[in-house]
Amino acid sequence: MVATRKRRRLFLHRPRRLHVVAAAGAFAATLLFLALVLLSTSPSSPQDSNITRQQRSSSSSSHPAPAENHCINTTAASLGEFGDMMMSMLPNNLAFTVFVPSPDSFRRVLGLRRPNDDGDDAATYAVVSRVLGFSAVPRHLRAADVPLHRNLESVSGLRISGWIRDDADGALVVNGVPSECVDIVKGEDIIVHVMGGVLMDAEFERSFSSEFEN
């Protein structure tokens, strides 16, 4: 009987999680919608973009470029099942940078597995949409353009800070999570950096930690 209970818990505690996480996902989706409305009503001019590029170029000597690193299990065509699910939630024709967890990170950190039924699918979608809110920044940022030790804000309001790891790898690190590959361009408007972990706030992290402990 104990073994049966443990097996049931392995499937993400769907009935208990569904209500809590679905509400969180809906909240993140609302924030994302508001960000998109603001973006769509205030497009930047080409002149402003040129000035921005010139400013970045002039300051490049104080901002070392991260070393190029490459994904093993992800490509420009596919970011894994859950990474591709995240991308499908983004609108077309708006600029975003997304720090997408690697396929292994979705499994290892969040315990996500391929859904087995409609209930599992709804809960998984809610979790992934919440992670998208933490991971998406409404602007184009290649790895070399990520402001070092300065806060950015994701669409859900999470503060994001990046730096370059001082070793042979030279990986981009964001909120303590190292990148596995950078500068994957999806279409014309989305830049993806694949991360060896998950960006999330403390409350969301605690909710997963408590479930795994139980």
C-alpha cells in the first residue's frame, strides 16, 4: 500500500497540484498579456535601435563576450518537448529573449514527464507557462548583450541578473544558473539561451521542494 502511494506521488501529484499551479499559470499568462499590450503599443524606431547597437559596440571592451557553447540534446529546430511547448506559448512578431531550461532540467528540477492523460497535460501546461513567465524578457538579448550584474525583469516580474563565468568555459550565468548553449534564433523575433537549470522565484521553488520531500 505504501509503494502504491509513492507511485502515485511520482506523477507530479496532479490532483493537488493542478488547482494551485493552474492558478499560478493563469496569473503568469495575465502578466504576459499585459506586457505584450505595452510592447505592441510602443514599438521602437529604427533610429533608436541603431543608437542602442552603437552604444553596445562602444562598451564591448568592458563586457567580455561569453564563450560559445553548444547544446547536446537541443537544436535550433527542437528544444525538447517542454522547451518547444514554451515557445508555442509566445506570440508571433514580438521580440523576446527566453532562458529555456534544458530537457534534463525540466525532468531533474521540475520532475516533468510526458503527460499520460488530459489531467496530466493540463497540469504540465500550467507549470511550463509559469516557467515561461520567469524566463522570458520582452527584448532581444544575445548572450554578449545581456547586461552584466544589472537587473532585468521577466514578464512575471522576476529580477534577472547575468554574469560571465570566469573559467575556460566562460558560460553565461543567469541567477546562478549556467547556460548550456546560447544565441539560438527562433524565427525572426525570439532569441533562446538554453540553461542548465530553471529560473524561478523562491515561492515557486519551495512548492516543488516540498512536493519532492513528501
